[in-house]
Amino acid sequence: MRLCMLASVLGALLLAACSDSEPPIGRGLAMTFGFTPAFEQRLRDRFPVGSDESRLIAELRSERFTLGEVHDPLSRYRNSALYEASRGFACKGEWQIYWTATKGIIIAIGGMNREVCF
């Protein structure tokens, strides 16, 4: 009985490790091991400078991004969002978004998507 339960748990973990989910905002873009300008362009097209920060935050929350702050005083960005998805046993996909807003208006936005393997 224990062996059967252990096999079920391991099977579920392996299935989760093989998933290839990506956030809707990053869907269909190439994944590389370095910077990909297509994702950043998609962000800037969808949330251009001058647009409402609350709309960006609402969409990121609905897509299950983890929101945070940028603590580097030299960075032009003050806020961040991260989405990670398993891409096999030893790799994951990352989608990172950075922005700064003043009085609820986006004044700078950027981001990147990449594949990271261990």
C-alpha cells in the first residue's frame, strides 16, 4: 500500500515537472538562455509609458505573477513581477517584468523571458 502511494506521489511530481505552462502575456514567444527582446516589446506595446499601473498589476495578478519591489537604488525600475514554470526535470522558464510608476501612471517598463537550467 505504501509503495503504491509513493508511486502515485512521485508520478504527480514528475508530471508537474514536465509541464510547459507559460503566462498568457508570454505565450508563443521563443525561449532562449539569454535576453529576448520580443517579450519586452510585447510588454511595451500592451502597457506603454503613460498607461495605468493598476491595469498592469491586475493582469499580472490574474496570470499568477509574484509581485515585488526592486531594491537596487541604481535601477530605474521600482517594481517587479516574476513568473516561473517548469520546463522539464532540470529547467524552468522565467518571465520577469520591471516597471516604475508615478501617481499610478507607468513611466518606465521592461522585462525578459528566458530558460534557466540547473
